[in-house]
Amino acid sequence: MVSFKHVAHWFLLLALTLGSALASHAQIVDDSTKVLYGPKTTRVIREADLRRDSTRGVLIDTSLVRWSQARFWFHDSTFQQDLGTVGSASRPLLYQPNLALGARLGRNVFDRFAREGSQVPFYDSRSPYSFFRYIQSSAGEQVFEITYSRSLKKNFSIGATYERIASNKIIGLGAAQSEALVEHNAAIFFARYQTDDERYHLLVSLVDTRHRTPEQGGILPLGSDTTATGKVNLANLFVYDRTQTNLSYAYNTDDRDELRLFHSYRLLGRGVTAYHIFDVRRQYNGFTDNSLSTTNGSTNTAGVMVTDGQFYTRSQFNPSLTADRVTYRQAENTFGLLGHTDRIEYNAYGRYRAASLLETPTPVPIVINGVAQTQTSTQHTNYNQVFFGGNAAFNYRTIYAVEVAGEYLPLNGYNSLLGEYWLRGRIRTGPLSAEVLTTSYAPDLTQQRFVGNHNQWDYSENNKFANTQTNQLTVRLQQRLPFLADHTLEASAAVVNITNLIYYQQFAGSTQLQGPTQLTGDNANKQLLIGFARHRFRVGKVFVDNQGTYTQGGDGVGLRIPALVTESRVYYQTYVFKKALLGQVGAELYYQSRFR
């Protein structure tokens, strides 16, 4: 018979022995974790870094500074003018020079939400890295993103990202029931590899984006919104729970796919590195309205029910429905040489682009042998283009720097004798810098030709547009004020001359799109004067950030730029719970002046 008392002693001795070993092992793991794993052991590597022959990457950003600002929730953080909801069509609010040459689709209203393959971050971490963010508003707007990456070997890592952007209707039918307005989903897969000697680097990414949103066509005033003089009382249009819309059955779809591969090999150390980029992408854009003749629940000022079809100027192919679709495909191969030293940096490349455009307008109803059918005509166009470009820079410590960069397309297939180009020169000395930029580019493919149920134009063969040309001079100042701690001042002034600007005009007395047109003759030249200033400082744990942009000349024909855009932020930031969490609370004020 075995005594339980003796067994208990043996169990106690065994437990103490194992516990001591486990405690020692746990202590080793804990010490190793503190030394090896953490925010400072995870680095972000981007393609732009490798194209400068910089392979170490940068530390991940763990700050909270931009989280509360809506414009940093998306992949384009510039100031934008949208339709008032997250995920709706938008365009840049301030002037931006165009550096995209050659064949390009020109359907850009959802660019803000689509991540480019060249912008995908890759991670070099000693432990699995994950990132998660979730933003939810009381109005149903939502931004969700989750990323996971891990190193399978010392020099090989893989990862994936999923993101979702959504919002609900705030006007028209379905707003009271919180009916969905925007549905955006994106999946990103990426992998990184480098050899032990760090001479060869490989980045691969696959980006799939799906964006779908109803088109409401703006607010349709009620009869009670019209005054006795026939004018609309604009104040009533902001009572969203009683507003109605022009469209109820229209949808806009924007799907994008991109596979991108970048790899480089150092031939002679950091002085000469050869690289190759393979990029293949697809963009599909479709506008559908499946019920042009059915009443949509809205009434005109006379109280009569209206249809979606009454909103459009015309329906030239089909009076019952609209289904205008276009698919743009592009494959590029870029070969180049680059180098980077303490004083000199250069990059020279050649790129071949093969692109195609498939236009599928609304099917036309026909009758064959007494049977109602539809007939669809498609137009397919191919483009083959060769680009040459590069940059060269000389740096003397932090005192003096000179940089020249540009790209040239000799034959673009549109204005073949002119070609397209952009050229930029920059010089910096201390906190001061000056930059000159000149560009010349042809219209995008949508501006050249469009065939739809409600609009049609063709400037691809006859009556071609001239190249749009811009010349810009910018002077900048960036300085930390030495006599005040944590004060930073940024300022710039720019003069922009634009010639032969192409823009979309409306029918006279209507909000309906007529088509693209070009400023010519005495109105061919536009001039912008742009001033920018930003001041940041800190007092203890209180941070203040003020910035403003003034634009003169942005309210003329063809341009819609507000004269003044300002943003001011003040916030208090500190650690809480014995530095377990970092907290931030503050306020933000945004202002933009009225514009057309």
C-alpha cells in the first residue's frame, strides 16, 4: 500500500524542480522578448526605398497624430472635395500637377480609396507583425483594416491585408432605414525576399479592390422648397430626413486588380544596381441604371412623380435602361540602373507599356422576326508606348543639394509629333529650396472618346485636343526655429502657368455634363498664385498644428479651387496606466472658402 503522504512529498519535489526550470525558461524568453521584439525591431520597407538603393527600411509609425483626421483614413491624404459621405466620389481640392503620361483611363473619382501596388508596405520583423484599426461613426460610416505579416525565414516574409470602407445613405429613399450607400472591399497579398548578402531583393504584391456605390444624382427640390419668386430655398435642402433624390436605381462600380513585381541586383556594390519592374493591372468601370421609365419615389415641384430617365438630357441607345461599361488593361515592363552614395544618387530607366481599352456601351433594343432582343456593339483599342526617364541628385552634407528628374514619351499615338514629358529641377541650400517643373501631356482616354447612353463625344481622330502644358516655379522654406523649442515653420510660394487646359463643361443652364472642352485663344492661358504656410509647436504635453493654403486664380473657367483652405489642430497627449497606453484628446477646425 502506497502512503499518500509519501506520494505528496514526491509530487512537491517534482513540482518545485519543474517549476524552477519553467521559471528559468520563462525568464529567458521574457528577457529575449524585451531585447528582440517590439516596435523598434519591426521595419517597413517600400519599393521607393529600394529604388533609392536603401534597403534597411524605417521603423513603424506608432504615433496617434493622424488617426483622428478623416483624410488620413484613406490612401490619398490630400484635401479632397467629395459628396459628403465616406467612400463617395471625390477629387483633389487644391491644385496638383499631373505627372502621368501616355495612355491612362481617366476615371479617377475613386482613386482615393484604391491602393497602388507601388505603395504597398512590406515588413521586416523578428516576430509576427499585425496591425488593426476600426473607425465607426454614428451615421454608419466605417473604416476597417487588418494586416498580418510574418517572417518565414530570416530573409523571407509574407503578409496579407484586408480593408473595408462603408457608409449609409443620408438623403433620399433608404436613408431613414440606414440603407447602404458605399461598399468597398480590398484584399492585398504581399511577399518580400532578399539574399543573405543583401545584393538581391524581391517585392511582390497583389491588390484587388472592389468599389460599388449607388448614384443619387443630387437633391431634387420639393414643391414646398420653392419660394414665390421661383427660387429654391437652399436651407430646406439641408433637412436630410425630408429630402429626395433625382436617381434611385443607378449604380457605379469600380473594380481594380494589380499584380506588381520589383526585383533588383547590386552589380558593383551600391554604385550600380540593376532592377526590373513588372506591373499588370485592370480597371473596370460600369454605370448602370436598370429602370429609366419607372417612377423612383420622388416628385417634382408640381407634385408629379418622376423617373430616373427624366434626370438625363437624353437616352440615345435605350430608353429603358443604361449599362455603360469600360475595361482598361495595362502591362508594363521597366528596366533600369540606379546607384546611391553619400554624395551622388541616380536612376535611369526605360519602360514599355502595352495597354488596351474595351468600351461596351448600353445595348440597343431591336426586334428580329418579331422577337425583342438587344444588340451590343463594342470598341477595342490597343496602345503600345515606350518611356524614358530617370533622376540624378548631388548632395553635399545638409548644406547643398541639386536634383534633376524627368520622363519622356516620344510617340504617344495621339499627338505623335509632340510627345509628352515632365521635367523637374530642384536646388536646396540650408532651409531654402527652389523648384522648376514643366509638363506637357495629352488628354486621357476618357477625354479623347466616350460612348454612353446619355453622353457621347469623340476627339480621338478629328478635332484633336492639343497637349496641356504647365510651367511651375516654387520656393520653399522649412526651418526649426532655434530660439523656441519644438517650433517648426514651413512655407512656400508658387506661380503656375497652365496652357490649353482640358476640363468638363455642362450644358448651358443645366447641371448635366456636356463633355470635355479645351481653353483656346485668348483664354488658353491660366495663372495660379499659391501660398502655403504651416506652423507646429509643443508646450509640454500640448501640441498645436496650424496650416493654410491660399490660391489666387482658381475660380476661373475650367478650374474649381477655393481661395482659402485652412486646418488647425490642438491636442493633449500623454501616457496612462503606467505607460501601458498612449492617450490623446483634442480638437480640430477645418475651413474652406466658397467656390463654384
